[in-house]
Amino acid sequence: MKYPAPEANPLCKCRQNPSRLFWCRHGHVVECHYPFACLEAGCDHLEKYKLGRVKLIQAKAAARKALVDGSLAPYENDEDGNIIVTEPKSTKARPP
């Protein structure tokens, strides 16, 4: 599953610090799913872990289901199937 790049994700903590963003982007992370861990998010970075083929498939399937169920909010699929960050819905009443 491909999440937005760190600089394109408003939730990414690395984008607040240019030095950290550089190492985040050019070190090992090309996608950001903050605040979820790689295992929860089922991101492409999981393939670098030594999970084994079955656990990798299970983790990605669980993450896809969580994404569809809304458990990985504010992340969701757009109409093209890309993972996007949605704006949190405001609970405040709008002024008349």
C-alpha cells in the first residue's frame, strides 16, 4: 500500500524540520502514514522487515481492511484507489 510522501502528508512530523525531512525522504522513508506504525498501515516499507511471506500478506490484508473500515482515518482511498489524507470533519457549528 502506497501512502503519501512525507512532504505531501500534512500529518508528517518530519516535514516540520527540514533536516529531519531530508533524512526521512532520502534515508529510508518515501511514504508517511503517521501516526500508524508500518505494521498497522501495511505500507510498502514492510517488505524490508523480516516478517516472512505469510505474515507480510496477512499484515497487508489487515491494513487494507482497516483502511476500508475507516480504522486508519484520516487515511482513505480516493476514487482511483490511491491512499490520501482526508481533512478531519469539524464538529463546530457554522455561523449563520
